[in-house]
Amino acid sequence: MASVTGLLPLVGYRYRVSPQLELTALALPALNSDLRHVRAADLTWGGVVRAGYRRNARRAYRLTLGYRQQFYGPQYVVLLGLDWQLGRRWRAFGDLPTTFTLSYAASPRVAVGFNLNGINTAYRLQESNRYFQYQQGHYGLFAETYLSSHWALRATAAYAVTRRLDVFEQNDQWPATIDYIGLGQEPTSVNPHINNGPAFKLALSYRVATP
């Protein structure tokens, strides 16, 4: 396996029920493959619905429910979201158990804090009709600086409590997963496991201001 590629377009609709309540529906088609011989089996489907409730100007909640086809078996999405301005400098936000950030604004252009990030996806492999699962869960610290009014650079130093970069036989699957938490009998990979340990990430992002 030299490389894998994922294409994940998002198609959705958002409806504001009231000034406090907003509903969103998203279709989640994905083409995850080594792209050696693309076929219909490389395309997976899924979707989520999200209800967002803004209690006041400083606090909002979200509930996301959905389903995705994955090569490792069915994936059910259950996320509890929070966006809470704790004070003038502190903010907590994310969609647990997959993402969570506790941020402190050290200056108008610099933020530091704690970050949780979970990833769980899979790619079909042409060789021997197998699939590759990429699963990681990181707990760590970050520092972020705005290079301009829209561009931000973030450095993260974390510890991977879950790290799966494994190849499996096509029919060797999880009975189900909820977000990135596997349920039932764990499949056996055809390659040795990778140990948990430190993880480092440097990311450049373009931020669009919200009204």
C-alpha cells in the first residue's frame, strides 16, 4: 500500500426554527480508496441530522445523530456538542466524544489550551480486496496564532491513547462502532499493531468570520 485517498463532499440543508433552535441535515457520501481500480464498492454513504440550541449569547448546545457505511462495518454517530464562552478569555467547544477544545486567549492573536481529537475512517484496498482502517484518539496541548485576519497556524503536542493504522480482510469487521468506539469482537489485523505514544501536528487553516 503506497497511499490512500479520501474524497468527502458535504451536501446539506439548514433550517432555523426559531432564534434559539436550528436544524441541519447533511448527506455524507465518501470515496475512500487506494484509487488503483475505482469501482462502485469504493463509494460509501451516510448522513446526519443536527439540532442546535442557543441558550444565550455565551452558550449553545448541539445534538448530532447519524449513520455511515464504513469498510470496517456500520458506524453510528452520536455527538453531544457544546460552545461555551466561559469568560473574557476562556472558551470550551467541540462535539464529544470526537472533538473537544478548551481555549485560552493569551492575546488577540494567540490562543493556547487543551485539545481532544478522534478520527475513525477506512479505505478499500485493491490488493487481495482488503481495507485499511485509520483510527486515532489524541489528548494534547496546542498553541495557535493568527498570521493575518483569516489565516491561523496551530501546533499540537499530544499523546495517542488510540492508534490504529491496520489492514484487515474484507469480511473481518467490527459488529458496529459508535463514533470511534468499537463494539463487540475486535477484528484481527494482518499487520502488527502500532503502539500508542506521542503525536505532533502542525496545521494551517483559513477561518471565515461568522455573523
